[in-house]
Amino acid sequence: MAVSNNTAGFSKVIVVGVGPAGLLLSLLLAKRGIPVTMLEMADKLDEKPRATHYGPPAMYELNRAGVGDEVRAKGFVPRVVCWRKIDGTMLAGIDGSVLDGDPDRMVCLPLNKLGAILYEHVTKEPTAKILFKHNVIAIGQDDDKAWVDVLSPDGESRMEADYIIGCDGANSQIRRSLFGDKNFPGRTWDEQIVATNTYYDFTKFGYEDANFIIHPEHWYMASRISNDGLWRVSYGELPGLSPEELVARQPMKFKTMLPGNPEPSDYKIASISPYKIHQRLAEKMRVGRFLLAADSAHLCNPFGGLGLTGGIVDVGGLYDCLVGIYDGVATPDILDIYSDVRREKYTNIIDPLSSENIRRLFAQDPEKALETDEFLKLCQRTATDVEFSKEFQTGINFLKYDFAKHYSNATGAKDAAVGGHGFSSSGLAAAVGVTD
Ligand SMILES: Cc1cc2nc3c(=O)[nH]c(=O)nc-3n(C[C@H](O)[C@H](O)[C@H](O)COP(=O)(O)OP(=O)(O)OC[C@H]3O[C@@H](n4cnc5c(N)ncnc54)[C@H](O)[C@@H]3O)c2cc1C
Ligand SMILES: *[C@@H]1O[C@H](CO)[C@@H](O)[C@H](O)[C@H]1NC(C)=O
């Protein structure tokens, strides 16, 4: 199969990984008429309990892809997010209803349902093709094309494209092939977490839509994730335990930490998954014709829901870069800007903010938190200052970046030329509450 570099920029893209990032990127490209082939090693979409909350910059992209209304309709818009002591005492909260009417406000919908929506939309696009049971095992590229070697039920084959995007998650084969199996700079937390989906009536105890409990040992998050009583309960655990030991400790943890000190007969667990948690960022998000987006490029702990939110913002930016090249208004150099900007956003926003979010739960004395935790003080301020509350809750929009300003047809394109893409994150600290 020959791939020609026509004047339209390029002719074909391969996306590796049919998770939320791969599906969204493919949907955006296919809606633009760009041929895209998706390769997924599994035989269906993933069902594990992972992302549930998508912040404003992610909703912006989901709206742009034409799925925002459906995501909102199948999910819901959370009201109050708050921080509590383990006895239930509320320390501070943020009321999301000040953003009512904002099409980009945060939505809660479990990841498997988001995946199903994206999947349904992408299968309607004539230029998109999904191949399940296609496992990418090796990669290569030259001046004219990139390729992946794929293992499928039909045997091994080579598939080529102009650009190949690794949306293949935390264990990305594309990243490992580019940089080495062990090369994913960053760190792993000593603390590990257990994520459950649980039916239990937290509302009976006055719990809000999202509750973060500050405690040195029994820290956790309880967050409503459906309209029929399903909650995500994610809690911290001791290091060094096996998955079986973690699961065995769950009834003790729930009895100790949840309001009402429930016995197993008082709740129903729909799923339970232990996770090791990491803060990691790939060396680059572009190497020639290969690109990385979302978890393949960066990981963070899940508190605050910045993982996929950041990944979705990558995808929107990468889409704009690829469309620019396809339409002949950008050179492939724009992909280096993509790599630099998205890596800077991780380093300056996602990594510090998500690290603060988890440390807030276990690394401070809940009795002193209101005196010493600047973030909680800002949350308190939102209760009396609506304008500040709006600014505070949309501060995470600093993750966005408009790559179209680097198009040759953009107004002021010269100023925005390659090399001039530095951005200021001053003001960010105030807006999103990074306090260190
Ligand atoms: C408990 C928990 C809670 C979370 N909560 C939130 C939240 O509220 N908000 C938020 O924004 N984020 C959250 N996250 C993070 C979020 O779930 C991830 O960022 C997101 O799922 C990553 O999506 P992805 O498409 O990059 O990768 P994945 O969903 O991991 O998809 C990668 C796909 O690539 C496939 N693949 C891998 N290797 C190959 C190969 N060699 N060949 C072919 N296919 C391959 C895999 O089978 C998989 O289908 C949470 C994570 C956890 C663990
Ligand atoms: C520049 O090109 C892009 C991509 O083709 C197009 O969407 C956009 O409208 C153009 N902008 C201007 C100002 O012409």
C-alpha cells in the first residue's frame, strides 16, 4: 500500500488504541473527511471503573466533536464538590451551579458510557475504520511514511500511514518502541488506591455530589456517578499489598471510613479495582511521523479528574495541528509545537495540581486544614463571591491552547510562528489554586 504525500498535506492516519482518546481523535478527523484506521488489541471497549468526571476544557472538545449534548444527557452535571473530615464535618465546598448555562461545565459520566457514545458516532463516519484484535508489536518510519507491525487473528502484517498516533494508554507500545520499555520519566506514589463502584446511600448522611475526605490513613473520595444511586468510592491504601489483600481489606475500610460505618450487607459493590498511581511524562510527544496523546504520553493520579481531561485537550490540539497540515495551512513543524505545548501544560498545570489534590487528602492534619491549606481557603471564598467562584472553577481552562494561531492563514501568524509559542502561566496559581 503506497501512501502519497499529496498537496492536500497527507492522505491517511492510523490511531493505535480505541480508548476514549483514540475514539475522540478518530471521530474529529473522520468528521473532517480524513481517512483514519483505528487498531485495538482487545476485542471490545474497556469496562474498568476509571474516569468519571470531565472538566471544562474536555467538555469544550466533546462539544466540538458533536457529542457534548449526549454526554450531558446520559450523565449529569455535578452540583457541590466538598472536602470533609472523616466524621462528615464539611470544611469547604464549591457550588457548580454558578456555571449553569455554560456549555463547557463539568459533566460526570462513567468512562465506559463515554466510550460507547464516541464509538457509536465514529462507526457512522465513512472514512473511519475500526479493527479490533489488532495488536501493534513494532513500529518504523522513513522519509515518506510510518508503519506498524500488527498481530491479528489473520497473522502478522504491516500497515502504513502518513502519521501514526499512539492513543494506546499507560502501557503504550508506541511510547515504548520510541523511547525504550522502561523510559517513562516521573514517579510512582507509595500510596496506592482502590477504586470501587458502590451502591450506598450517601445522601442519607448529607453527602454532596462529590466528597473528598481528609484523613492521614482513611482518606477517600465518594462521588455520585449515576442518577440511580451508584457512587465511585476511591480510597487510599497501604503500600506493598497484593491485589487480593487489598480486596480482602475492603469491608474493614468501608466500615471504618464511610458514614454510617456500614456492614457489607448495607451496600453493594458493582466493581472494585486496585491501582498503582503515577506522575509521568514522556520525553517527547512527537518523533517524526509518530505522535502520542493522553495516557500514552502522561499519567497523573485520578484525584481531581485531570487524567483524561488533559488527554482530551491533547486530542483537540493534535486534531487542529493535523487538520492544518492536511489543509495545507501548516507545515509538519506544528507537531513540534504540539509536543512542546502539551508537555509544558502537563509540567506546569496537571502534574502540580493533581499532586496537590491527592496530598491534600492524606498529608495534612484535618483539624488544621482550614488554617493552613490555601486551596481550601479559596474554596471558602467561592461561597460568598460568585465571580471568583466562576473564575476558580474555569481556571483549568489554562490547559487549552489554540494551535490554529500557528496556521499560515491566521491573523498575526508571523508573531505566532514556530519558536514564539511560549505562554505565560502567571495568574494560573490564583485561578486554579496551586499553592505549594
Ligand atoms: C480510578 C481512576 C479514576 C479516574 N478518574 C478520572 C476522572 O474522573 N477524570 C479524568 O479525566 N480522568 C480520570 N482517570 C484517568 C482516565 O481513566 C485515563 O486518563 C483514560 O482512561 C486514558 O484514556 P486513553 O484513551 O489515553 O487510554 P486507555 O483508555 O487506556 O486506552 C488505551 C487503549 O489502547 C489499547 N492498546 C494498548 N496497547 C495496544 C497495542 N499494542 N495495540 C493495540 N491496542 C493497544 C488498549 O487495549 C486500550 O483499549 C481515572 C483513572 C483511574 C484509574
Ligand atoms: C485557515 O485554514 C483553516 C484550515 O483549513 C480554516 O479552517 C480556517 O477557516 C482558515 N482561516 C482563515 C482566517 O482563513
